[in-house]
Amino acid sequence: MKLQFLGTGSAFTAIADNFQSNMIIHSDNGTHFLVDCGSDARHSMQALGFTHRDVDGVYISHLHADHAGGLEWLGFTSHFDQSPRKPKLYVHPSLIKRLWEHVLSGGLQSLEGPHPARLSDFYEIMPITDDHFTWEGIDFQLIKTIHINNGPDIAPSYGLYFTTTKKKIFITTDTRFEPELYKLYFEQADLIFHDCDTSVQKSEVHAHFFELATLPASIKAKMWLYHYHSHSVNTFNPIEHGFQGFVQKGQSFDI
């Protein structure tokens, strides 16, 4: 099983330079699973030789366009394929209604038929019970992250923690610097992939490189950084600070 980064950039990365921070897991059975499907997913997938037909399932961590904006493309192209097949969709129950009504329905509901289309016309919505789901025999645990506030409420956003036959992996997706919240997963994981802001002016909704640099050496030694601003990445040296490094576009990891 391998985890490959379709891109490693922030929401505003230029396609010519990098792609948004979406990932694809390749199972030993030849199936493929997307971790987020942003608005440039069709380009980043094509760059690595994949199409919509290769996607067995997709997990959506939260509703920003760089993580969910490609679902209209994936849904339509799968639906109108000569051999139509619904990709499996894994999304936290608190996000399903919002995903359809606020992200996808404006385009996807315009489908010829006796009634307006629904999310289930395009995707096989998979159950998530007690913040867990299973794909290819692997148990994935959703980890609530603190990314952005909508007024007084924290917008729902979830990272992933899972164990294969070889490794324990923690993917934060988008999060602020919250080391105490993730302490257990930091300590247990063999590989950590952490959201990392490298902008000159620190964002309030992403963990910044210099914040992450304050983590214990034992944690940084198993941590890879992604979701960075590629134009500023040369300003930072993750190896000197004890990290594994910045993940590169297309880089894959044996998990």
C-alpha cells in the first residue's frame, strides 16, 4: 500500500507550480482512494496518469474548495461515463447536508430526469460510525481538527488516523497549531503528515512552520510537512529543524 501526494500546495497554489494538497492511497488490490478532492484534482490526477475511472472512493475532510471543489467534476464524469460507476464517498455525517446544499447542488442537481438530482445519484455515500470507516480492510479514524471558526462555531473539519500492517499514519489535513489536541496521535504515529503555513505573515487558520519547529524532536523526526506556499518554501530548511522534510508533488510513501 502506498500514499502518494497529488500536490502539496496551499489553496492558492498555481497549477503550473504545484497542485493543491490532495492525496491518493494505492491499495495492494489495485484500488485507489482519494484523501480530499480539490478543484484542481482532475489536473493533478492526470499529471500522474490517473483518471476518474481509477477512483474507488474519496474522503472529504472539510468543505473548502481545495479539498472538496473537485467533487462536481468527479461526480459528473463518473455518472456520464460509458460504464457508469458511483465512487464511494466518505464524509462526516455533520458535513453531508452542507456539502450538497452549499457546495455541490448548484451544478450537480441540474441533471435531466423526473426530479432534481441528489448527492446519492452521483456517489455511494458510505457509513461513518463513531467517527470510523473502513476501506480495503483498513480502519480509518476521523480526528476532529480546529481549522476555522464560523462565527462562534468551529467549522467541522477532520484529519485521519489509520493503521496498516506496517505503519500508523496521522494526516492532519487543515489545522491550526494544536499540539495538545493531537498529542496522543503524534506519539503513537510512525508517520505524520502535517499542514504547514510558510507565508511571511502567519495565517490564523494553519499551523506555521515556526510553530511546528517548537515541537519535541521525537515528534518532528517522523513528521513531513505539506500544504505550504511553494514560492516561499526555499526560505525554510525543515531538515535543519529536525523534520523529515517538505513533501514534494508526486512523492509517494510505502505505508
